[in-house]
Amino acid sequence: MYESFVRFVRKMYRTDEFIPLHEPRFIGNEKSYLIDTIDSTYVSSVGSYVEMFENMVADYVGSKYAIATINGTSALHISLLLTGVKKGEEVVTQSLSFVATCNAISYCGATPVFVDVDKKTLGMCPLSFEKFVAENSFMNAENECINKNTGKVIRACLPMHTFGHSVLIDDIKKVCDKYNICLVEDAAESLGSFKNSIHTGRTGKVSAISFNGNKIITSGSGGMIITDDEKISIEAKHLTTTAKKNHKWKYEHDRVGYNYRLPNLNAALGCAQMESLHKFVIAKRYLANEYESWAISQDVGFVKEPSTSFSNYWLNALVLDDKQQLEKFLEFTNSSGVMTRPIWEPMHQSSMYKNAQKIDLSNTEWLMERIVNIPSSILK
């Protein structure tokens, strides 16, 4: 099976050279827009491409507002702050996630609480979420959800759309509404993904997208805050621009802000990439279909888009039999010049978050021993 996989990947990518896990594709106006930006001299956070990029993303996902940031983590940080997450409070999230999800919670001075994931979506399991809240909280006189074990307010819920596959977001929102918990979506990996024809990141009050170099489109580094809330959009733009008050020449700041605004140079690259996004999604889905056919022929598990979802298949993933097979697969493929990677170390096992409160994480631990990401760059 290992040799068959390497042969199959090399045939698809038509090369005997090293095959990375995911690399960007530049097929449009990237160079032209970058040169235009350089010629304009507006290469930092002031420039026409920043607003253009925001409008393009907002139009694509169907949101009223989009605010460009320097990376996806900063977008998550501001999203949590503007939904009211404060020092000493808690945010329910999934342990099976990239570390940025938990780090953004920590930047607010809050603490993550871990619930389990769903095996099919790889994202937060709404049943595990509701079980935790039902068994471990009560509503106080101010209609706040209080963790009876810690006495802290459970302010927000932060699920992640893993590898571009939508979580069971409608069921998660129902739990949030029932317990007055604010829903914030980590949509970092899921630009181009939909659930019931609604783009990921559109169900919660606010969400964050990433445009890192390894995402389906890239602005080199970059993120985007998505919301329909006008007040949040205004505050997000203000906070990410060091909380500077508008004035023709004075430097006046009305609070501690953040230097999180996306530079025009990065936005120019993002605009060119957005023009190719539709083609990229089609190409990604074609690649996923090829991988699924190979997996069926080898009797290997393959992570498919959830029911009623349309996934961008950002990173394709196989589900192997056990940890031993996973280790052998990783050793053989990487030694053969085909880059593969295990899923992230669950956050509840990391040194930073090992003491965080958690519920039963059986699915998380089952998946971490079996999931492997495989080369997912768009075919040339």
C-alpha cells in the first residue's frame, strides 16, 4: 500500500522530485498587482488593494463586512475580543486543532475548555459540547453560563472547520443559543467551503479566515475577520490599526490597540489569488476525487466532505488502521520524497494546555493515531 501510494502521487504530480504537502499556485495577476503596488509606493497598510481584497472576500462568502489582518491568528484574537471574551473567562473549543486556536484564546487572558470532535467532520462534536455544558454549568442572574467547577463565565464557543470540512455548525449554534454562549468560527482553512449552501464562518457572530502560504489561496501572510455586525466591523478596523483616531495629522489613540492591519503588498497578492479561487476549488475537488478512488482500491479510509456540505478539500487526509500503520506510512512516504504529516498534537496533550478542563476525548485520541495528511497542492 505504501509503494502504491507513492507511485500514485508521483503519477498525479508528474515528477520524480520532492513533492511538498501544500504549495501555492500563482496563475493570474499576482506579479502585475505586486508591481503596481510597488510603483504606487503604498506597500504598507494604506492602499487600494486592502479595501479591494476585503470587498472581494466579503462578496464571495456573503458577509456584510470583512476586515483584513496580518494573519489568521490575529483575526481570531480580535474576533474573540469583540465578542466579549475577557481575562478570567472560558472558551469551549476542540482539542484537535492547530495551536493558533488556543493561542488566540490565551491572548485574551481566557482559558480553553476542550470537548470532543466528530469522527466524520473532524470538527467539534455538538453532542460532546452540549454534554459538557449541561453537566458542568448553570445560568446566573445575568443569564451568563457559569462553569460550576471553576466559577468562570463560559463566554464563547470556538469550533474549527478542520481541513476545510464544515463542522456541524447548525447543531453547535443551537447549543450556543440555549446557553447564551457566543459562537465564533475558526474558518482559517475553509475558504470556498459551504454548509447547506451557506459559507463557513457565516453562522457565528464573527469568524476568522487565514491566507497563510499553505492555504487554498494566499496573500503571503494574512487573515480576514468576517461579520454581519456593523459595530464589530468598525471596532475591528479600529483595533487592528493601533486604535488610532481619525485625524489629518495628529497621532491620537483611545485604547490599547494592535498593529494587525494587512499591508497593501499582501492584499495585492490576495486580490490576484481571489480571482483564481473558483478554479482552485474545482481543482481541489478533482484531486480529492482521485485520492478517494485510490483509497477505495486499497481499502484505506479517506476523509470525505460531510453530508449537505461542499468542501474545498484544503488538505486531503487518509484514515489508517492504527498508530503503527500511521508511523510506517509516514516513514516510508517521507523517505521517498513525498511529504506527509500526522494531524496536530491534540492541545490537551501540549505542555501549555495540558491542565485545561476537558470532557471525554475518545474520538480526538482515536483520530490522532490514524489521520495522515497527504500532498494537496493544486495539480499543475
